[in-house]
Amino acid sequence: MGHPTEREPDPAGSAPAEPARPETESPTPPAEQPAAGQPDSDEPDTPYEPRVRQYEQRVIATVPAPSSGPPTQALPAVVASLPAGPQGTPAGAPAAAGFAGVAAEPGTPPPADPGSPLDGLAGDGAPSRAPKVALWAGVGLVVVAGLYAGAQWAVAGTVPKGTSVAGIEIGGMDAGPAVAALDDGLGERAAEPVDVRAGEASSTIDPAEGGLSFDAQATVDGLTGFSLNPAHLWEHVVGGDAVPPVVDVSRPTLTEAVTGLEDSLKVEPVDGTVGFKGAKAVATDAVEGSSVLVDDAVDAVADAWLVTSGPVDLPTEVVEPAVTQAETDAALEQAQQVVSGPVTVDVGEQSAELTPKALAGATSFKNTDGELQPRFDGEKLVADVVDDTDDLLTEPDDAHFVFSGGKPVVEGGEQGTTLDPDDTASAVGKAALSDSRTTEVKLVEREPERTKEALEDMGVKEVVSSFSTPLTSEPIRTRNLERGAQLVTGTLVAPGETFSLLDTLSPIDESNGFVAAGVVSNGVHTDAVGGGLSQMATTTYNAGFFAGFDDAGHQPHSYWFSRYPAGREATIYVGAIDMKFTNDTPYGAVMQSWVSGGELHVQIWSTKYYTVDPGVGDKRNVVPATAVHKTGADCVAYPGGNDGFTITNYRKVYHDGKQVKDESKTWTYKPDNPVVCDQPKADRNDDRQPQEDGKDDAGDDGKAKED
């Protein structure tokens, strides 16, 4: 059934027909004589016959009634013969002229009364058919409308056949079963995460957390129910089609969910790069990135949910890399120019040739405001120039302290020559990027790190502290102390700097003049290169202690050796235990050490700044040394040493009579137990026996850790 359309009324029949004007017949004036041929008034009477006017002789067709307004009845046409007027003019002609709006000539008698145009209908009793036609037409329309409404009502509760929602067939079902079918078919799918994709990146959105829900009832309601729309009935006649489900979308919630994925779905652009592989210029292409258009992505998810399979492709916008492909190509051309050949550098009276490989090794391209700019490493280029020349540079001689006549004096401080790295990079860079591949650089003076004037102004003028410890009877151990004293002497500790004994002595190996001697390693007395250097640590620590310097880290021995002050001594172990102090005075401090008179001496030269008041407590918690019995081939007998105990040392430091430091340190020693081999194989060393005068020559820590 097609859509009904309302037809517009015909403009020609929009108004009711105007009834014909009755013509008024004027009486013949008394003086007027009848026209020729007209019967005389004196003639005898004849029966009455109605006059038939001329216009009534025409046959007028029946006109259909207009679509609106009351029906009209057609008038039958009658023809009447008019009496002749003067000069042969039919009677009534002047009146017609007057009716037409034309004035009659003066003296013309008024026309005879033509009579009413309805006079011809008199006595015609036949009724009109138009009302009956209109009545039956109305009845037919009511019947048709009723049948149409009935048909719509009959299908109101049923889904049009062939209808499916998101792949679920519900055609021909009543509303209730259709809702149940959709809930069963789409309920599980509606709870599954929604796969989304933006370029190469992908993620998921939880429908509930994203504000998405499926309304099965609303979906079916849109397909059923009473409607006068012909399309609704037409679908039931010819069949429905696939329709989208009704989805409730909380846009703010879905927007928040998509925004939360924006970073994870963002594909970062890749900047183009330029570099070198050997002496060849190479580049990596720039790659555009992408970012999600949140508002459009929200629409895409809402539109695609439940009706599409696979990931939802989210709309994105291109993110340009900071270094585009055009900029990368331009930089690659520069790189190819750099390694197109060697660059000759003239310096002094010599020339150095920098090969393409050397140029590539000293050149890099860095992103500067979106452009790849070449950077030339001046330090590398200087080294390459020096390597390709002979004795081109002279090293500056840093000022330093030496002892002359037993006092520290400053020597050195002379300038050297060098190449300025920035100047070299600029000159070589210009040549490498041009076709003229020759340049020149000049030698410049190089100042020493420490000048003679700077050291002379540090106030190194007097001994501010000194300390000595007795030697053992091991000559080889003494050799290590003599080498250590040489390395310590002349060491400058500038104001604020920290002295490190390990840094000063390193490397502690044979290449640096050290030999193997007795040490304590993991509680066992043995030999190692640098044995005996713990005595240097103890002596130097006490020199810094009495100078008032800050303790920056030290550790006493595990066992007490009576040649050292109890609790105020130190050991060292490469990589683990160091002895450090910090010069916290405004003056420089120069170390001096030597071996003489059976003792190791260390003293510090500076300007007197602190006064130190030391103190020591009594030994407490004494644990006597007890023999330990061992068996086995690896047992080494040891005569033992001192008892274990705990002791505390104190230090008060004054400056200009005011106390500025008040410190204490407590240490506990282990008992140095003798080792007895029940099946002795070989004693450790015949010379490791206790000596007289309360001293022992048991080795202390050097390169090996104690515990």
C-alpha cells in the first residue's frame, strides 16, 4: 500500500458557482406599438405558454461538484425566441447591452423583462444524484480506514519477519520473546571488553566502565507497537531488515574511558637520524606517529559496539616527528660531504691529515629545534691531530710541593702548549663541509691546573701535627713502609679537600714498588703484597687526628697490636677499607713521611688552626686469648697475641680558644688466640714469635680484608 497523499483542490472550482442574474423584463410603454408580426392586443386570448429564452436553448453539461463545499445542481439550458425590436433587432437586445454595463442611447425604451433564469426549472421535480454519491464515497473511506487501522493493530505486537538485531534473528516474534532472544543472544557479548585499535596500537574498553549498555526492550519497542505509518505495515508485508540495537551511552563516562587509553594508544613519531658506520654516512628514516581524536573515537565506539566484529578502529590524527624526512635527507647530504675525503690541518710547522674514518668518529648530528645539525668533537679532533704529528704539544707543569732542606717549597707551574678544542672543531668542521678540505689551527698556551702563585698563597709554613709508630723486625715489611712514605710525601690537601690513603698509594702491587709481607686476612695471619701498610694508615690517621681535621672514614684492626694506640689506629683493604680525613681549615696541608730511627714518621705542614685535647678510657670487657686446637694438613701454628677488650677514645678540638668539636669513638678488639696444631705439619713462620718489650711483629692488614 502506498503512502496516502492529500491532493490539493482545483483552483477553478474553489468557489461556488455564482447563480445567473435574473433578467428584468421592462414593460412595453403604452404608446409603443407592437412590433411587426406581433399579435394585436385585441386578438382573442390564447392558452399561456411560458416564454423560452434564447440562452435556455443551449445544452449545458453537468459540472462535477467541487471537492469542498455543498454540491450544486446543474441548470438545464433553454432557448427562447426574443421578439424583434426596432429595425429588426431582437427584443431585449438593448437590455442585454445595459446588463453588460453599456449605457443605452437616450430615448431608447427599456427592454422587456426577460424573467428569472430559474423560471425554466419550475415544475421540474427530479432530485440531484450528487448527495448520494458523496454519501457513499464517505462510507467507503470509513470502511477502508477501518480496515487499514485494523491491519496495523493486528501486527502491532509482532516484529516484522526477516528482522535481525546485531545478527540475532527476531523476525516474526512477539515482543516478549523477541526481548528474551536479544538478551540471550547479546547479553554475553555486551559484557565482553570492546577491542579498540589506533594504528599499530591496541587496547580494550570495559563496556560497564565505559558507560555502554544494551537496551533490548527499547530495541523491540522500536520495532513493534501500533502505528499509522504505512512503512510499518509495509515491513510486515515484504519483510524487515537488519536494524541496529538501541544502546544507552553515557558520553562523559565513555569519554573518560577513551581518554584513559589515549597515552597507551598513542604511537610516538620516530625522528630521523643521521650517523656513520665506519667511514660511511647512514640514516634512519623519520616515521610519523598518531594520537587518538577522543571525541571522534567516542562516536566510533558507540556506533560500532555490538554491530561490528573485530577491533574498533579509532580515528587518529598524524603526529609529525620533530625531525622530518626532509630534514633527515638534508643532514644525510652533509654527512656524506664530511666523509667525502680527508681534511688536512696545518698547525705550527707540521700538517696532520684527518682520514674520513677519523672525521666520522668525531662528527655527530644532533637535533636542534627540529633540524639535524652537525657537531664536531674538538677533544677527539685534537687527539687525532696530535697523533698524526711529532711532539706537537708540551704539557704544562703543575706547581707542586717538594721538600728541600727538610721544608716544603713550591716548584713547577710552567705553561705548556695545546690546541683549543673549540677552535679545532670549528676549523675542521668548516673544511669538512666544504670542497676546500684544508684548514689551519694555532697552538695556544695551556695553564697548569695549579699555579705556583696559588700554592704559595695556601699558608703552608709550619708543622701543625706529627706522629710516629715503631717498626717491626721484618725488613721486607719495612720496604713497603718506605715506599709508602715516598708516595705520601709532598701530597697537598687543599682547603676543603679529602685525603685518601688508598688513592695516594695505589696501585698497591709490585709494579708500584710494593712486596709481599704479613697481613691478617679473614682472621688468619698470612702474606700479601703491601703487607705492613696498615702501619702507614695508623700513623697517618693520628697525624690528621692531632691536626684537628675531620675524620672522613677509618676502621681499626680486628686484633690489637701493642705498637699502636689502643682504639686510635687504622687498617686498609683495597676496594673496601680506606683511611680518609678532610682538611676543614682555610689553609693548605702538605704531607711528609719518612722512615728513620726504627720508626715510621708522618707530619703535616700548614698554618696552625686547631688545638687538640685527646683522651682515652680504660680497657673493659676483657676477653683473654685462648688457644685454639686444629688438625689437618692446612693447620698453621700461631703463638697468639693480645687479649680482646673494648676501649673508647675522645677528642676535643678548639679554635681561638673556643671548643668546636667534641668526639668519641669506641672499638672492641677480638682476642688474638694462639693456634695449636694437634698434628703439627709446619709452623707458619719461625720469625712470627712474640718479641721482647711487649711488642710483637704479627702482620697487619695490607691488601687483604681482615674479617
